[in-house]
Amino acid sequence: MAERLVGKPAPDFTMETALGDGQAFGQASLFDYKSKWFIMFFYPLDFTFVCPTEITALSDEAEIFEDLETEILGVSVDSKFSHRAWINTPRDSNGLGNIKFPLAADITKSVARDYGVLIEEEGVALRGLFIIDPEGEVKYQVVNHNDVGRSVDETVRVLQALQSGGLCPANWKPGDDNLVSG
């Protein structure tokens, strides 16, 4: 199902968004993230059980991503209105509360399809996460079953490894030597 996108230009997109303040709407396109490191992650649906744990974990660590000059966009097949309602639902009621990045509405499911994460028969996305470099190339993709949330720590580690500019051995962490510098 998930096509290999690593090493290829990221598929273009434009989607409406609910901003993390729970009030405003916006729009996001791949062009908006040009010349920046960018993390785009897909999740199945709003108001579910695993999804808020991932979204709030990413939001809680937003300063780390900001320090790494990386922007984040969450995507599901829900509407911008559903996203806003979920942001305006408190965390202790299975909501998100305010978050530090927008949620995009892939109502047509075209973006999930283009990124190879759409489960056609269910009409929802798998948990897919993509790191896109400032030139628009997909450098990392991970897609997993919807029952299992992703690791923010591993996402940060991989981003830092990609930004290090060299070859990174297994279990590389910031401060470790690269095998070869870029």
C-alpha cells in the first residue's frame, strides 16, 4: 500500500486547516514549507483514542522542532470544522486543547492517496509520518498500523540525524560522531 517516497520530491498538496488556537482557519500547501524542514503526519480520524496521544505529544515538544527549524502539519480525512471542534475539546475529555501546529483537512482523501497511506476500503489514513527537507525531497517515511502510536523521541532523533549532514550509524544520537561528514 505505502509507496516508497524517500528520495523523491514530496507530492504537492493544498488543504484547508484548523489552526492550533482552535479559532481560526487557514490553508496549507507544500509551497508554504519550501526552504524549511517539514514534518507531515497522517492519522486516521479525529475524536479517536490513539490519535490525541500522538498529536498532543508532538505539540508538547513543539519547541524542540522549532529549535530544529522544522514545521509540523497534521492531516486526516476529517473536515476543518471537526478539527476545530477537537482542538476546542479539553484533553481530559479526549480532546486536544490548543496545539502548536495546524491540522489539515484531506476531505477528498487525495493527499493521503498521493502519500500512499490511504486505506481505500475504510476511507481513512494509516499512521504515516514524512520528513521533507528544505528542497522538497522526502527524506524519511514511516507508516504503521493504526493501533500503535509513533515515538516523538524517534522522530526528533531521525530529524537531527538527517540535519547532521553525514552518515549516521544505528542508534546515532546528537553529539555522536558521524561515520562520514557530508
